[in-house]
Amino acid sequence: MAKSTRQYVFEGMELLPAALIPFVEKRLESSLKGHWQVQVLEKLPNLRPNSSGEVGWDQAALFNAMDRFWSEAFKAVLGRAERSLVNELGDVRNKLSHNETFTYDDAERALDSMRRLMEAISAGETAEQLGKMRDTILRTKFTELQRNEERRKTQRLEISVETVAGLLPWREVVEPHQDVATGEFQQAEFAADLAKVHSGSAPPEYRDPRQFFSRTYLTEGLSALLIGAAKRLSGSGGDPVVELQTNFGGGKTHSMLALYHMAGPAPVQDLSGLDQLLEKQGLSVPQGINRAVLVGTSRGPQDVLHAEGDRKIRTTWGELAWQLGGADAFAMVAENDASGIAPGSNLLEALFKKYAPCLILIDEWVAYLRQIYKVEGLPSGSFDANLSFVQSLTEAVKASPGTLLVASLPASQIEVGGEGGQEALARLKQTFSRVESSWRPASQEESYEIVRRRLFKDIPGDKFHHRDNTLKQFAKLYRENANDFPQGCADEDYRRKLEKAYPIHPELFDQLYTSWGSLEKFQRTRGVLRLMAQAIHELW
């Protein structure tokens, strides 16, 4: 028997305590003076101690404690968005306890809120489980919708293509990618995940370098980034440290994935667009590049990785060394990893010299650092030790030919979080400002092509004239009725925008990027992809 939506929400809620209890207890212990358990029991009268006299946690107690002690214990590491999630999930837990029903939308939102909270505390595995449960709800919803109503394609009126202008409908000119056409896409798949690509668990359009580049538009900024990286990794110039900073959904992770695949084992000549770009510059990418990927939301600061040979990896610098060179590389920093004291730049230089060429990609760094703000005794080392590592790392990379460091920093408040996030971002920016290279994200007009490539297949050669005829007739309409349309629609530049965006009208893009783009949670390009994929599926 299929699970109900309520059962999915219940199972998701059951996953939370294992990740929340150590996080909540560590925050309370480090923030409250004296016996923190006594203070918690005093201020939360409905909470009862267990048989050993300790706090008996359940989901309601965890949410209540986080809300009640927010200013004292949690504000430093989490932001307002996370507090809203805590309160929302408290309401979800109450609905469960009162046996209330959950619609598909209710269940999807509840599971997504759980996932977001788990990501905020760097409980990556739990977040991934919740994401899969949420995706199952979405797939079930779409299947039911398809079963209960006939496809729009069979319902729509047959439209004669013998119009005055001889225009073909867009459906007969260009075809969506399979996942968009069938509605099998998952909303999360439009969010590139560097950690999942590195582990091999990402969807093929991100994991497979050939598919990735076939759907990637090389903007001016991304092209410059790839050229600079090829120069640096081959020892012929290029900036050693690059900081990527844009608003939420602005393309940071996608750019890092392009670098990751360029430095991978797939031949460059198999990567659409990249081969021509490098050939034009007279560049090549060396073989055997050692890649290290560190994602702040995939591992918490309290987590200890167990590697082969019964080795325990506690710190970011330990994980970096292990990924670059395995056991031999880890041995170079093993003492620093065990003590939680950051290695100096000389030691890191020696590491990079031995394992060059090296590509180091660090994503969601602030999300990791804010978890250790004002907390002592974590396996990861202290906040100050981690920031000392940042400085040593940038200095060592700068002095090591063939080594490139690319790190993403958030520009939007929703990604920064609370006081700890603000302090981490300020310190990181101060360090990176000494050595980093600037990077320009995609322009709004370039974003048309980014979205079009992800949603649609290439237009077949024998259909280009149909597209061009459509563009011609729109341009004629705007030119002959200039007073009825916004200024500039009759210009040649606007025709070029129509071409870049086809079959989506550029005015829709403009509204989404300007009016909707100001919404902090819309995520710009990622948000446009999610919305347009759903619309195209319904129309197809």
C-alpha cells in the first residue's frame, strides 16, 4: 500500500532528532553558564527529564528550546530564515500530533523546510534523505495530476499553421529536454550540488561532464574563469585564488562545476564549447590534476570522517590533504588534524608542490564556519583556527605554481545566517581581498541563453528558418505598431534578444529577473529554471 503524505512527513520528522540533539546540546552547553540542563528545564516547564535526570528530547522540545534560547545560543550561528523554519516545523509537529491531514503541497513544504534546517546545521546526509522524500512527494503529485486530467496537448484546439505569416508553433520548432517534456524533472535538480557531483550521486546532467557542458552556455565571465584556470593549472599564468560572490542562485556552484569537469579525466575535445574556447586561446589542460572539493553543508564540524586504514579525519585541512593525495598527503598534516591547529603556509606549500597540479574548490564555506563560532572543543578546530587556515591556504596557493583555489562567498543575507555567519564572511572577505581575482557573473541577457540551453534541445538545422520567420514577424509587428509597445521593441537589439530567448519571450525573462529577482528566496536563474520548466511541461 502506498504511503500517505502524512506518513512521509512523520518519517521525515523522525529523522530530525539524531542531527538536532547534538547540535542543540552543543550550542546550549557553550552558550549558557552553569548547568545548562537545569536552565532549560526551568524555562521550559512542559519539558521533563528522563530517567537519568537529563533533558528528554523529542521534536517539540528541540524546537521549543531553539526558539526560547534563540538569542543566547542560536542567533550567533543561524539567521532569521532558520528561526522561521524552526517555528514552522513546530507547527508541523503539532499537526502530526493532532492527526491533521497533509496535502501534497503541505507535505512537500514540510519536508523541504526540514531539509533546509538540516543543511543550515551541516547535517548533509539527513538533508539528502529529506530531499529524496520531498522529491517522491512531487513525483507522486505529478503522476496523479497526469492520471486525473488529460494531457493539455490532446485537449488544446488544433491550431492551423497556415496563418497569414506562415508561423509554426514553437512545439514544432524546438523540443524540450526529456526530463522537462515528461515532467520527470525534480526541482532540486536545478540546484547544482558540488558535493553530490564529487561523490557521484548527482543527476547525470551535472555528474557527466559531456552532458554538463552540452547544457552549459559559456558566458563571458565563465569563459574568462575557465581560461584563467587553464593557464594556472598548466603553469602559464592565471590568478592563483578566485573568489566567486553573487546573490543566491547567481551561478557560483555552476561555475565551480565547470572547473571541476574541465580538470577531470574527460578529454577536453569531448566537452562542447570548452574545446573551442581553449583552442582559440592556444591552451591545454594538463593530465592528472588532483581535485579537492570541500562543501560546508555536506559535513558538520562535529563530524569525524573514517577513512581507510582506520584513519580519522577531523578538520578541513585534513580532508583537503586526503582528497589531494590520500594517506601519504594526510600524513603531512596528521598532527595538525588531530590537534585542531591549522597548518602553516610552509607546510601547505610542501603539500601543493608534491601533488600539483591541484584544483581546490570550496563551496558554502560560511555555512561551515558559522557552526563553530564561539564554540570550543569541536573536532573541526576552533573558529580562529579555521580562519588561520584560510590565511595560510591562500598564501600557500599563491606561492605554489600549478595550484588554483576557487571559493564561493555569499552575497545575500539568506545565505549568510546569523552573527557567526556575518563574522565569518567579514573575515573571509578580508583575507581574500589581499589575493583574490575578481569574477563577473552572468549578465541578464546571457541568462536567456543559460535557461534556454537547460530547458530545450538544440533547434534542428531544418527548423532554423521557421524560428527566423517568427522573429521576423514579431519584429515587423513591433516596428509597424511602435506606439503600442514599450520603447525599444522595434530596435535591432530587441530582435537579438528575441533570438537568444526563443521560444520564451524576453519580456517574461525581464520580469522574472527584475521584479521577481528582487525576492531573496527566488534565486534568480535557478528560480527561473524551476518556474519555466513547470510551465513548459504543462504547455508541451
